[in-house]
Amino acid sequence: MNDNTALIDEISRRIGSENLLAHVRSFGCQLNVSDGEKIKGVLKQCGYGFTDDEAEADLIILNTCAVRESAEDRVFGIVGSMKKLKEQKPSLIIGIAGCMTAQSHIAEKIKKSYPQVDIVLGTSAINALPQLLLDCMNGARFSADITEYDDFSAEVEQVRESSFKASVPIMFGCNNFCTYCIVPYVRGRERSRAPEDIIAEVEGLVRSGYKEIMLLGQNVNSYGNDLGGEMSFPQLLRRLNDISGDFIIRFMSSHPKDASRELIDTIFECDKVAKHLHLPVQSGSSDVLRRMNRSYTVEKYLSTVDYIYSRDPDFSLTTDLIVGFPNETNEDFEATLDIIKRVKYDIIYSFIYSKRSGTKAAVMDDPIDDETKGRRMRTLLEVQREISTEHYKRFIGRRMRVLADDVSKKKEGYLTGKSSEFIIVEFPGDRSLIGQFVDVEVTGAMNWAVTGSIIG
Ligand code: SAM
Ligand code: SF4
Ligand code: F3S
């Protein structure tokens, strides 16, 4: 990790008493949001304040995602519209960071077609940022550093969005090379953070009053594989569970090929670990899974699910699904419907396949038209809606421990929160309860949440 202290001091000397404001916007997964919080941490050290309004910002950083084409198109649309802002305020500095820029053709496109952009940072954003900012302040028109994967600036102080929910990346990168996915190309190979750093960070967060700790990695189950047997993910969970304090531990994502019985037993045995598992299945067809390079079959996946349900038939599972993978047949799609009916997920996150250049799937034959893919997506969502409406009823009459996290957008005087099972709970309550655990008795179920009232 670079020591940027001298650069940060120089920027903060230049900013002096000017009240400069930065606007940082993250577009991707929770790891990307966590990077955005670290970018803010560095900017805060440099002397910037923050604003949600890009029109009043002196520095805008778009922290991008490359996982689907729509995510990239959105960013290009926003960068295009920033031309006007730059004309109105020529001193405005615009930077693009994150996974999009780790693809050299994208960095080139930005340089060629978007002269309003001053800075391009690869996934080395945090370490490269002070130098690039200083270059800009010294009059450079375009500074770029697309050095890849230098994300071990994990110990940078983060400006966290929430005062009670914190994300803690435990590893970076991915070794799995699912054939549709760009992540290994823009994030590099798996690198685990040292267990003592993670434990110290979680202890600090709990001491500062954080109530929910979300451990992040593209496949948390392979945490520690590069640490020479020092610590596995289930062992890490047990160590974190031993930290005293009133908090809940979540984690995401868990690759089904590595979701071991030891992991499942650990979830059941650790009182602070949430009773929920996000287990992305992607497709219900073993043939599609093979072509996706997911390294498990439907049978293997279902044997994991059956083990979980043998321990608790009401356990909460959520998943990711891709519709319209190249050459997905009607039978393959029907198999996906079958698996969601069989497993009864509480939530599915479903995506229409998006071709990512450089991946193996990008060169596969894809005779399925967009209309068919759209129709399959609508059918999938309809079937899931029925499943959740029915399945959420199992919580009626139960008491749930809920971390209240916001006021309800739909009902005046109500709060929303998440239960240990990752279920949204809506209940009458005062906003002073936000950030606290409350016990709620569930009285009703919808297809996206349960409702109830606080006990005691
Ligand atoms: N590492 C996680 C895993 O394997 O479960 C997933 C991380 S990825 C950022 C989140 C989800 O995006 C994936 O589970 C997949 O469903 C979806 N996804 C990834 N690449 C995609 C693509 N090319 N088109 C559509 N969806 C995609
Ligand atoms: Fe992408 Fe597969 Fe890695 Fe998840 S496990 S990030 S889907 S390559
Ligand atoms: Fe995340 Fe998107 Fe990058 S999902 S790892 S921000 S490509």
C-alpha cells in the first residue's frame, strides 16, 4: 500500500479554508459501495466535505459497475449529461472509478469521447486518487491510472453511509470464471484479508455501536484458501461470533460449489450469525450450469438445500438467477421454474443475460431472441411472486427480531427493518427506533414483506 500522506497533506493545504464539496456515487454491488466509502474516506482526509447534489459539487466521482451492459450504459448517459455541469463550472473535477475503468477499451472510450472527464481510476482507485487529484489541480487535463486490483487499502478510514449497518470486505477478486461474468477480469484473483485485520475492524465497529456487520466477498466460502490454512470462512465466522456485543453478522455471496455442511452447521450454531443464506443458483438446468462453468449440478445444489431444510424446514434462502443464457432452451427455462418452486426462495434477484466482451459466453451461439428472454423474465417474476406470497405466511404468528432501518415509504407512522432471515418487516413505530433491534410479532404477509407490531 502506498503512503499517500504527503500528497493528502498537499491537497488539504491547497483546499485550505475553501469549502470544497465532493459527490461520490456508487453504481455496483456492495463491494463497490464499500469502495465508494473508502474513496470518501480519502477525500475527507484531503479536506473535502460531501454533497448529494451533483450541481453544487466541486468534485464528482462515479464509482462504476461492469457486470451488465445496462449498468455501463447508465454511467455513459450520466457522464454525457455532465458536460453541461462542466460548462457551467469549469473548475469542476469529474472522475470515473470502479470496475468499468478496469477494461482498457472503456478507459480509452472515455478519454476519446468524454472530454469533460478529468480522472480515470482503475480498481486501484483509493491509492491512486490523491496523485491524480493533485495532477488535476496542477492543470492536467486528463489523468488516468488504471493499474488493476490494488484494493488492499482496506485499512483506509471509510465514510460510512449508515451509523448502524457496516460492510466489511473480507476478500477481493474471484477465481471462478463463470463464463458469463466480467468480475474476475476487472477484479483479479482472490485475495483474502488477514483475519486479525477483519476481527479488529469488526470489534471497532461493534464498539462504535454498529448493529449489523455484512461480510463481503465474491465467494466468501473460499476465504482463507490463499492464507495457507490459517483460517477458513466457518472459523472466521466463529471468531466474529465470539466478539461480545449485540449485533448480527451477515455475509454475501456464497458459491454453492463450496457451501459445505461445516458452513451450514456454523450458521446454526452461532447465535449472532443471521439465519439466512444467499445461495446463487443461476439456473435450474444442469446443462446450462455446466456451460456457465458453475461447477455444481442441480442435484448437488439440491442436496445442500435439503441438508439446510433437514435442520430447519423454514430456513430462509435467497438466490440469483440468469434468464436467457446463450442457447437456454424452453426445457432449461422450465427447469429454472421447477427449482424455484422446489426450493421456495424468499427472494430471487433475477437478471436477463448480458453479453460481456472478453468472457467465454460472449462467443457462444445465442439464437434466443430478446422478446423470448423478456417473456421468460416476466414469467419467472410472476411465479416467484406467488411463491413469496404463500411462503411468507410461515412467519405469521412468529416473533422476529428486527433491526429497524428506515421509515416506511408506503405507510405513514410505520418503520421498516430486516429480520435475521433477511425478510423486510413493516410495523408501526417511532423513527427514534431506527438503528435499534426490536421484537416484532408478525401478523400479516405480503409478497415483498411481512407486517406486525412491536412486542413490549
Ligand atoms: N459472486 C457472486 C456469485 O457467484 O454468486 C455474484 C456476484 S455478481 C456481481 C451478482 C450476480 O450478477 C450474479 O450472481 C449473476 O446472477 C449476475 N450476473 C453476473 N454476470 C451477469 C451477466 N453477464 N448477465 C446477467 N447477469 C449477470
Ligand atoms: Fe462472477 Fe462467478 Fe465470480 Fe460470482 S463466482 S463473481 S458470478 S465469476
Ligand atoms: Fe461489483 Fe459490478 Fe464490479 S457487481 S465487483 S461493481 S462489476
